[in-house]
Amino acid sequence: MKVTDIERIVVDVPFTPRQHKITRSSVSVIYNWSILELCKVTTDTGHVGWGETVIRYTYGRVTDQTVARVLGQRPAELMNDDSLGAGLQMALFDVVGKILEVPVHQLIGTKVRDWTPISWWCTNASPEDWAAEAKDAVKNGYTSFKNKPRPWWDIVAQVELVSQNVPPHFKLDLDPNGSFQNASAAIPIMKKLEQYQNVAMFETPIPQDDILGNKQIRQAVNRPIAMHFGNPPYITSVREEVCDGFVIGGGKSAVVRQGALSAEAQRPFWLQLVGNGLTTTWAAHLGAVLTHATWPTISCINLFSHHLLKKPIEVVGGYQQVPDGPGLGVEVDEDAVEKYRVSQERLDGFEKHGEPIHRLPEVIKTIVYPDGSCIHMTDQGLGYFNAGNGPAYVEGVRLEIREDDGSKEWRDLFSRAQEQPVRDRWR
């Protein structure tokens, strides 16, 4: 049983129309998450395994060097090596499971659940877009929605509108990515938000290395606090009780190790393994054997217009069924793979010159405050506010997107905003 061929296929799977609009307006790396690299591994037994990497996000991409290490080797001897890259490691588990005629979860550990929780996901967006996304989530069987509060939207207004459009059991997990800045700024905002029964928990409300601030928040706010595993160090986070649970991601061995440590500390967690159908299935196998993977997985599969599988992922009551067939237990839709395959010309530009498959759109993001003042930005927003250069929350704040209108005025403002955010009066 040896690997005889490894094919890497880059595809561009379109986002759903609303998510395309939202990610285009956010002008960030998310815009290129539609670019996936599929890894197809063939062995001398004739079996084929598949894996998947989000090139602009996943913890580790497959390289020419890792491919060379695996070719001609026994897949079972290498599949636990996280340094192979996400897609190749996943494909090795898939092909070994198929050869042995067992599901991937049996190769990882002992199954403790047949269905794993999973969440809908969206980046920062207007209250109306969040509400529309939440309604779609409910319609598609989800019971939770993870999203990104930002200082340029009124988070209370966002949550209020979502709550008006979903049933009481539907939950929101809010991830400010540290933009609530510090405990004194964060606690009043979070106390307002905890009045909504749909708000389930907060992830990283302020920077995770602010141990004292996070302890103050956890004592003051009646909602669980989640933090990315490892910051602050595991022992510190448990000893100082800075969070109620973790966010876990990475390769198989890292995830299993972090999941076991979380279980020892009696801390629940969610798996954050972003990707399309293959990654979402891989996450289900991991979640099936990790006892404390009880918070909803974040895979962001709802971004994609096609799952690249013969049978799309189905969510029932907020849970995804764990496949019990050999390997990952799903069948890749190879016709769809060919349909979305990136041309060699586009791929050469990306690989040789570092050109993005999708160039980020040039837009001016203008934060408009109720007093008529504003801040013009291009893509510096989160770091700018996390450093305390603007308020963490202002009631009634909104974001205006200004696309290139061809005017000298627009170009001049865009050039200045690229260097640093520009404060002005809204006109």
C-alpha cells in the first residue's frame, strides 16, 4: 500500500450572491476564500483519497516538498504529520480509511456522537444582511450563527434586527476579534447584548493576552467567553479562569491534542476548520471522537454555492450527521471540480507572481457617526480600532461603501486612506 500519485487541483467555487456582496464590501482576505486547493491521492491498490485546503486561510498549504515526501510511501505512516498541509493530510486519512474499509473517525479515536453541531457564519455586515443570513440559516436547518461585530456597525441594532427574524432557540455567537478593546469599554456593550436571549456567547471580546481584563469580563458578563487555544498559554488560561471554553483548529494531531487538554480542564470548544464540503466532513469526523467538541463547528460552508460533493452537506436541528462509510464517507463531484477548476493561465499568475486569483476591489469604507463626523478607510479597520484609535461602540454608527466613481476627488481620498484612516466630516 503506497502512494503512487498526488494531484493538486485549484478551484474557484463562487460564493452565494449575498456572501459575494458582503465579502466584497469587507475588502479582506475572506474575499479569496473561494479559492480552494483539492488534493487527490492515489495508491497502488487503486484507491483514491481527497482533501481540501483554503489557500488564503488554512493553517498549512500542501507544498512540492511535502508531496515529494509522501510519494512512494505508505500513507498510514505519514497521515498524522500535520506539516504535510491540510489537504494532503486529509486525503491520506481518506484513502487509508477506504483501503481498510473503515470511516475516518475510527482512525482518529472512539466515536462519542453520531451527529456534530455546526454553525452558520458571516463576517461583518449591515443589520439587514445579518438578518437575511440568519433567516437563511434557520431555513437550512441551523440553530446558531457566528458573526463578527465591528466598531463601524451598531452591534445592538444588528442583534435586535436578527432577533426579530429568528425563533427564540436560534443562537448568536459574537466574535469582535478584540475590537471591544478593554474591559471598561467591553462590559457595558456586553451587558446590553446579554439582554437578548439569542446571544449565546462571545469570542475574544478584547485582546486575549489581557488576562486581568478578560477575568473582569468573565465575572461581570452572564455569557460564556471563548478564546483561541494557546493564547494565553493553556495552563495560564485554566489557572486564571479567563475563559469558559476554546476555539480549536489546525492539523489532526494538534486538534486531537488540544481537544484532549480541553477535556482535562472540562472546557467545551468549537472546531474552527474553514472550508467547503470536504473540510466540513473532516471536521465532523474529528468532532465525533472529541468529547468536549460540543460547541458548534465553524467551517463557513454556507459561503459556497456548491459543496463539490455528489450529496450536499445537510444540517438538521443544528447538527451534521457523521458519515460511517469508508474514509471520509462522501463522494466528490468531479464534474463540479472540473467546472470550477482555475485555468492554468490564472494559476501561473498566482503561483509565479503572487497575484491573487481575485484582486481585492478598490473601495473606500466610510464610518459615519451620528454627530456627522466620519472616518475613511480602505482595509485597516480592525487593527486601527483595536489599537484604541476610535471608539469600540457608538449607538447609530454605520458603514458606507464608496466605489470608484472615476473622479479625482475619489482617487485622492482613496490614496490618502490607504496610508492611514482619514478623519473628516460626512458630506
